[in-house]
Amino acid sequence: MQIDDLFNILHNSLESKNNGKKISLKDMADSLGIAMRTYQDWKLGRAKPQAAGTVMKMLGRLDDDEIIRAVRKINKLEENI
């Protein structure tokens, strides 16, 4: 699986969570605190953030409940920034 596949899966999952409403590249990039062009390049596979593949491999080694726990911890850290 390529990094762009991961970003597309995650983007589509977030749109599904949003009742199927489309999320623009700009809105997603803004919510992530990155430039729209950067997010677009990741989604199209023109650029690959180095850590993304490693993070996904690490998450893939966890059980479902462990993934949820880890992501919730990450979200709490983000809220405190």
C-alpha cells in the first residue's frame, strides 16, 4: 500500500463520518495545520511524509482496542497544544 492510498482512505473515512459531505483539500489541510498544496501532494502521491508509513505500520501491529486507546491519547495531546 502506498502513502497516498492511506491518505485517501483516511480522507474518505472522515467524509463518511461527516455524513458523506465532501471535505475540500483546503479545509482538511487547514484542520491539520498544513498547507493545502502539501496535503494535495500527499493525497496524490507526489510527496510522501516520512513518518506516515511508519506510524501506519505501528498502528497495524496493535489490536483494535489498542489502536483506539492510542489515537484517543494522541487526540488529547493535540487538544492541549
